[in-house]
Amino acid sequence: MRRTPIIDIHDTLSALDIPQDRVVVVHSSLLKFGLLEGGAAAVVDVLRDVLGPEATLVMPTFTFAFTESRVWHAAESVSETGALTEYYRKLPETRRSIHPFHSVCASGPLADDIVLGLCPTSFGAGSAYDRMYDLDAINLFVGTEFIGGATFLHMGEERANVPYRSMKAFPGDVFDGAGAPVDMQFEMYVRSMTDEYEYNTDWGAWWDELQAEKCFKVVSYAGAMFCMSEIKRTLDIFKTKIEADPFRHSHAYPCNQSH
């Protein structure tokens, strides 16, 4: 199995020249690094060192199991977005936003500005992602690909009210970090589908198009991608394009057809 020195992760992140002391949301996958020296704890230390002493570090702690369980606890529900995010969720200094699908955990000077909002939808006004947009946050991939690393683009779809998605309510029991029930019904902006067809988006085409707009800075290590983008600039370009042509890279496919 591959063994990865933690200094290699540090040096690769440093090569991105990430602006210091910003809000940074990190999407990650550590699988390609094999046995990573120091594990998740070392990665968090490296991120804090590279991002600066006044940076606010954010990680997604998504929980799509809520579609079945209909129960979510801010203090207990396990993150489904990788080992690094679950480690980060459990740190005493992190705070978690309230949403049974698209929660995030944050620590740093602006953590409360991000996690204390309450919004029924994943990306609507007052949501964690909406607040990160307003704070001019940076999106950072560590070992993950574009699919799985650019969740914030779904905010552009929600804001543009694209016709291939619709809002679906998911009634259930949601509890805040103190265990108190949250009096709100939460929703997610889901892809439209019928018994005959479903919509699917060609995110590879979006990657190429946004790359042409110089939205991403990319370096690689051990076959893994490290990528930085400015959420506000990238999302504004994306939203302008889908408002002009909502079906630019999203099409309906028969349910029995591979795509």
C-alpha cells in the first residue's frame, strides 16, 4: 500500500498559493494517499498551517441517510463525506450548521457566521452555503474530483430555479447541537424524474467550460487532484450561463438508458 508523508500534502497545498486567512470549505478524499502519515489529524493541522492563523476552516458533513431515517441530530449524525470530515466533526472546537442533508462543520473566526443560520433548503437565503458565498469563500478539493467537490454549484441551480429540478419536502425529526427539536420542515432541490425519464447533468462538460473561464487552479499529487476556486466568481459565471440556457448540459434520459 502507498505511504504518503504529510509534508507532501503540505507542499502540494502550498503550491496552490491559497489566499491567507479566508473562509475555506474543503471537500476531500484521502483514499489515493494510502497510509497517510498522521492520518486525518495531520491533514487538519496542515490545512490550518497553509490557510493562515485567521482562516475559517469549513468541511461538509452531509447526511443523505435522512431520506430514509427521517431523523437527524447535529451532535450525533455521522458525516457521509469521508473520514476527514467525520474526524473534523468530532473536534471540540467545531460547530455544525443545521440541515439534515447539507450541513457543514466550521471552526475559526467566522464559524458562527456560517453555521448559525437556519434555512429549510440546502442553498437558500441564510443557509451555510449562502453565507459562505457572501463571505467570498474559497472552495478547495483535496484528493477529490469535480463531481463531489463542487457542491456549491447546486446553489446556482437553486438560485436560477432551473426547470430540471424541483423542491421536495422531507418531513422528519431534526435536533440541534443541544438536542432540542428544530421546528422546521426541510427540503432539497432534487432532479426531476418520472416513470419514463430522468434528468442528468454532464458535469464533465461544466468542468471544461468553467476551466476555460479560469475558475480553477489545479495541481496534482499521486494521481490525486488538489483544486482551488473562488466560490462567488465561479458561481456567478455558472448561474449566468444556466439562466441563459438551463438545459446547457442537463438533458432528459429514458430511465432504462445508461448515461
